[in-house]
Amino acid sequence: MTAAIAPLIHLHTEDNVAITTQDMQLASTASAGEQLVTLAAAIPRSHKVAVRDIAEGEAVRRYGQIIGFARSNISTGDHVHLHNLDYKEFEREYEFCVDAKDEPVLPLSERATFQGYVRSDGRVGTRNYIGVLSTVNCSATAASQIVQRLRYSGVLDQYENVDGVVALTHGTGCGMAQEGEGMDILRRTMRGYLTHPNFGGFLVLGLGCEDNQINQLTQDVQLRTDLPIVYSTIQELGGTSKTVAAGISWLTGMLGQVNETKRTTVPASELILGTNCGGSDAYSGITANPALGNAVDRLVHQGGTGIIGETPEIYGTEHMLVRRAATEAVALKLLARIDWWRDYTAKNSGSMDNNPSPGNKDGGLTTILEKSLGAVAKGGTTTLADVVEYAEPVTSKGFVFMDTPGHDPVSVTGIVAGGANLVCFTTGRGSAFGCAPVPSIKLATNTELYRRMTEDMDINCGGVADGTTTIEDLGEEIFRKILDVASGTHTKSEDFGYGDKEFVPWMVGTVM
């Protein structure tokens, strides 16, 4: 009996590697289109196999792009990974705006709709939370106790239009310069949450003597007229137990007002979708990320906004993004952030190729160039409308890039602070993540992961690799799921209560 020939995923005619679809044994045969390849080694699922001979020093290509250079001669059928593929810098041609185009937007009467919370400033929330924001790590415990006691008291069950309470705690706010980049980023992040449309009420809680003083945090912040908000400190209230009691009383008093807001029908153009990938594998750039990019394109067509970030994880693809920039100024903003990261990593004795992580590498990714080519696919194909700094308010419609670190909670915290009212999160290895007050839709890149972690995954994108669906059909499925979740349907991470620990502002600057 003849053994079945396993297919390889060969993405582009210029590619000299393909991706395995199952664990492969030495001397087994696989097909890349009409070409048959005999494996010279056992190769795990989702790893790369050479489909032609590659000379030492020659560029290795996937997606039709360079992902690294052969460390030694590589023969057809060889496993291509850490042992024979090197990361090197190479010259990239920057052609500004050549792929930019006028994006057609549907008339208002033809746009899809969802059920959202319309706020007094005109922005729209997908959830209606009360938040407790600690200005400093010293007030984090009290903030968490207030939220936990209220959450488990049962009182929230009486208010059907309140989605919950969330503690926004963190490990900084003091022992840092009171002015400068670090404090600017921290306060910009917190202000983004204080003005976020997914909040219907707030308690801002400090210790009292911290560097991040409440009056400076809230200075010149234009808060909504319909937002009940209380400010206080543990020192002012006389200690932890009195603070917790006062906090519960204040939040309980807000519930009636917050509950008065009801969902109404609004167009999809009011959605600001944040995207992120974590625990990526070699399937990420084949299935979930391009399908999510297709959904982003659909949202842009509706007049909405899609955000990608993770600057270290688009490194090496910036030449592709500047081609899509709306203006030269937008392109230069992106390149300025890339230069900042080069300098930042150099000063800290790092390298941009410190990424991928060990888990990424186990999943078949070898270099940052390969990872970035998959990650950037989340941004779809439309014109790059703007580039913003971490946690900066996103005011442009269309596709926007935000400068964030690759670390998932830090990245998403900035994107949410920028105004994202919903997040889609792709994963190939199985990230467990949520980001209250914003719902996070989890997209599995492969069917094996989806089956193994169904309780955490909202959509299986593995059908693209399995041949049971297309990028276009999956993009439509994701877009419909976005509308459904924006209207109130819970995601898996919401059901598990993820979100309290994932508020992680980017810590830049000196800790003193």
C-alpha cells in the first residue's frame, strides 16, 4: 500500500521553503504543488522544509519576501530552522505611498450595524463598565479589594445594563521622574482609559504621596458630562479598610446612573478594532492574521478603524507599510518609530532579532523577519491612514499603526487607551488573554490548537490550512463575530473573567 503524500504549504513562486502540515518522518514524501520533495530529516508540523537547493549566504524566502539567509548550504528536503538560517540586516527600498489609494466607504444607509452605548461626547462603547483606577502600585491592593467585594456581593445582578467592574492596577506611578517620557506615557495611558467609551463610571484611587498625583493626572482632561467619577486617596480616607468601605459605597451609588444607559443601533463605522497576536506560530501568517486583515479591510470599507501595533513584530516589513502610507508624512512617522526602536534596543544591549520567543520558534518561526511578515497581515491591504505613538488617541478613520512593544498586555493596553472598543487576538500556540473593559475575540491559527483549547478560542482559523475555508469567507465570519460581540455577546475570555491583570502600561524611563 502506497503511503499518502502530505501536502506542503508553498505560498509564493519565489519561495524556496514551504511549511509542513503534519509531523513528517525522515525520507517521507511531501508535495509543494506539483513538485514532490523527499525529506532529509524528521520535520515537525508547521516547520519549514527547503523545496529547492539554497546556497550558503543566499536569501531564504517565504511570502515572496526575505526571512533570513542560509548559514550553510541547504539541500532540497532539509529542515530549515535555527540551525541553518541566520538573521541579517539587508537593504530595503522605501517607496512612499505608491500603493496608497482612495478607499471607498459605504454610504451610511448601507453600513452594517451593532448595538452600542452612545456616550455624551458622541463616541460609542461596546461595554458599560465601572472602573477603579489606581494612580500608583501602593493603591492597587485597595482598588482590587473594592472591585472583588462589589463583584461578589451580588448587587451587580440588579443592573442589567452594567457589564461589570474592573480594577485597573499596575506596578508603577512612583519612584520615577515626575516629568519626562516615562510619566507622559503613563498618564497618557490612564487618560485614555478615563475617557474610554466602554466606561460608564470611575473611581480614581491614589495613596496620596506618589509621583503620579491625581491633580496632575487629570489636568486638562476633557471628561464626559455623563461620566460619574470620584477621586480620593488612602491617606486622605484614613487607611485601607476605610478606603475599601468608601469605595464600595461610591461605586454602589453610581450603579443606578450607569445602568440608565442602554444599547442602541449604531453603524459599524463607530467601531475601532484593535488587533494583536501572541504565541504565534508558522500558521499565523497563513490563516488567522490574513483572515483578520480581511476583516479589517471590511471594517475600513464600512467607515470604521482598524489598529495594528507591536512595532518590534513588524520590523523588517516597514518598507511594505510605507508603500501604503496615505502621505509621505505618515510614512516618515513610521520610519521614525523604527529608528527609535533600533536606538532603544542598542542602548539596552539588545537586538531586534531577540524576538521570536522560544514558543514561537517551537511553532516553526525562526527570525523576526519571518514573524513580522505574518504579523503585518493583520493590517489588511488598505491605505495606512496614520501612525500614532503609544496610547495616543486614534482619531483617523481607516487603517492605523500604533507604536507599541510586542509584549501582549503592554501592547493591547496602549491600543485600548488609544480608543479601541474591541480587540481581535490571534494565537497559534494558545495564549490566554483578555483586556477588560474591552472584549477580546480569540482566533486560533490551526485546528489542532482550536480543538485542544476550545474553551479559550472563539474562532478556528485552521480551516484555511486544512482546505475547508478561504481567507475571504473567514474574514466575513470574523467581521460578523465582531458585530455580534460589539452588541454584547460574551467572548471566551470574558466568561473566564480575564482583564483585571492585563492592564499593563508601558514602563519607559528610569526607575529611581
